[in-house]
Amino acid sequence: VGKFAGPVAEKAAQVAQEAAPVVKSGAQAAAAAAGPERARKGKKPGAGSAQMFIPCGDLPAAPAGEGPQSPPGALCWPASAGAERPVQGGVPWRKSSQQVRSPLLRLHQEIVEFCAFVQPSADEHALREAAVARVRGAVLELFPEASVEVFGSFATGLYLPTSDMDLVVLDSGVQDVKSSLRKLADRLSRKGLARGIQVITKARVPIVKFVETESGMDFDISFDVENGPQASAFIREAMARLPPLRPLTLVLKIFLQQRELNEVYSGGIGSYALITMVLSFLLLHPSRYPSRPRGPASVLEESLGVLLVDFLQLYSQRLNVHEVGVSCEGGSRFFSKRRTGFYSDERPYLLSVKDPRDPSNDVAKNSYNYPKVRDAFEFAFQTLTANHKPGQSMLKGLVRLDPALMMRAPRSKHAGPATLRLHAGPAPPAGRAYSAKEVDEIMGVAQESSEEGEVAQAGEGSGDTSSSDGE
């Protein structure tokens, strides 16, 4: 060993000396490609950073009078935003939450600030209204006696920057829906109003999908399906009675959307099913348990941080989906999948969610990728309950900074702490209004217990019908 160690060491030193200029120049080139700021700090761009979260503080600084310079594919703050790049905690929505030391209180404030950040502006709302007006005009040219109603996230105020627009043609009088969809697709194409047109006739509800040319927004149009506008009216009433429903749903929607787990046709959880899950969870939250048997419900927990963590834990760890489903019916309850006929021998792992307006309908029966949704909720729960440094963003590990978020105009630095409004933008188009009595009948005016032996939940696979943890 001694005989050969000396020559080997000398050779290694010689190779290292010859390679040093090459390594140094390569590092400098990589730093230069990443921008002036990285070059000054002498940092190499992290491998895979384009697929992960790019902190805004790491974006290259822009020369005076120019827009930000960045490598191809990097997410950057637009020069037209007219404000400084966000650097607090590496996310653009944080305003004051970094000053809160308690993790759950900081998460609550960050959820409020995030919802204010994604809240549509008046211009965005007007852009969608104009697109709806153009499409409605084309539909009424073909079916002048019909009416065109908006439903879904735009009607409820729960839409995200990338959300599509859902329209339904009511009282059309058509006998052949599939033929009418093709005729409508042809009219939209001839008028130059649509591109990327797809006529989907084999779905349970046939639709025509397209991108509106002028606005670039995705549209879905169906015929004579009245339950969409009715569901939107019910959701608006539910949000008015349970204010946490909106912010929790917005965070969970974008969480699932960024993981491609939000579309029913691909096995994900649709918006209506997700809202029903959140609504059922809020109505069943242990903070609402009456102080005395059969007494009135207590006040719901006010911390959005606590509620989000509890929701993720319920649907990722505690709910025995093989035997138990969730429902908003009668004050919300868990129910036996076998007794209600929702159990499937082929797919027992599916989540069952009763439609609050039609108890015979399972709105999650086609969400065959629920195991992936459950894994995603588990990841989110573990992320939020891990140790976080003071001032660190907690939502950053859940919400990816994609271009749709990065390109939104930042809030003014003088705007002060964010507050949360119940509805975004002007009042949405009204569908059939649910009276307070009807909502009380569906949601329940007081916390009700399930029939004895019908609730089975204490952990995955547990047959225990007790509910010591309130889950």
C-alpha cells in the first residue's frame, strides 16, 4: 500500500489541478445562466428546481428600467405588475403572517392571505362575464327559446384563475342532445368563437368542451341538466351559514388541481364532491358537539389552520372508507356504505359522499383515484404538522408556485393585513334560491347523532362503532 499510495496521490493531484479551470468555468457558466443575482452569490442552480417550488427571493434581480431576466422556463414576477417582487417567506401572498409565531395561527392567517391573493379582481370577473355573454349569444342564435345559465365555481364564487366555465342550456326543447351538441360545436367554430372543440357524448352528462378564442378560457356546455344551477344555489347558502367553507375549499381545490386529482373523468375528486366533504366535516367537527346530550350545537372552531389540519387527518387517516361514507343530511353524519347500497365489491376502497340534494346519489362513486387523493392528503397533513421555523410559509409545501399564481398582480404593500370576503367579485348569477327552511332541513339546525351502530370509525379497518375522538 505504501509503495503505490505515493504515485497514486501525485497523479490524483495532477488530474485535479488540470480539471480545476474546467470545473470553475462550468460553475461560472451555470451561475451566469441562472442570472446576475445567483452569479453574485456564487450559487449553482439546484437540480430539478423547475419542477419544484422556486422561492421568489431566488429569482434574478432585474436591471434598472428592465423586466426581470431569468433562464428559460423560470417563473418570474411580471414587470407590468408595478410592484416589488414578493420575498416574504418565498411566496407572493404573504403580508403579515410571518410575524405570527404560533404555527396554527400563522397557518390561519396565511390561508386568509392566500384566499385574498387568488380572489378574482374586478377586471378578471368582467373578462369572464364578457366571455359568457359572447357564448350565450351564439347559443341563443341556435335555440332562441332557451335560457343559458351559469353554474359551478363561477356561480358560487369559488373559481380559481385556471377554473373553467360551466354553462347549461335550459328549456331548449331538443330531442337529440348529442346532435344538438354537434350543431352547437359547428356554430361556435364557424363564428370563430371557439378552438380545441370536443364533443363528449359518452359521458353520463354529454357536453361540448372548448376554449373561448378571445379570452382563452375553457368552457363546458350541457343541455337541460337543472341540478347544476340548483347545486350552486345550495352552495352559496351553505357558505353564508359556514364562512370557513369558502377558504378551506379554495385551498383544497388548488392543492388537488396542481396534482391533477380534481377531475372526475380522471378519477379525481370533483368540485361538488369536495365541497360536500368540507361541508360535512365542518358540520361534524368536534368543536360543534353540544355541551349536553341532544342540546344545540356549539360554536364551530374559528381557526382555519386547525380546521385544515383536522380535515386532512380525517380523510387521510381516520375515516374507514371501506365501511363508512359521509353525508350532510340531517346535520351531517357518517353512514354505513353496505346498508345504503353504496358499497362496491370491486372497488371497496372508494370514498362515498351523499349528494345533499339527492341522498340516493353518491357524488364520489366515479372517483376511482381516491387512494391517490388520500395519499396526497396524508402528505399535506405531514407537511403542515412538521416543525416549521418562525416566519416560514406553511402553505408553500402544499401550493406550487406555478405561472398561474406567479403572474397574478401582487397586492399593494400598503394594503395592510388581508381580510376574507365571503363571495368574490360581484354577486354571481342567481339560480333557484333555497329558503332558510330548506337549507335547515338539508344541513340540520342542530348537531344530530347517527343511528346506533351505523357509524363505524376509529381508524382504517376498524369495526369499532364508538367515536371517542369525535371522528
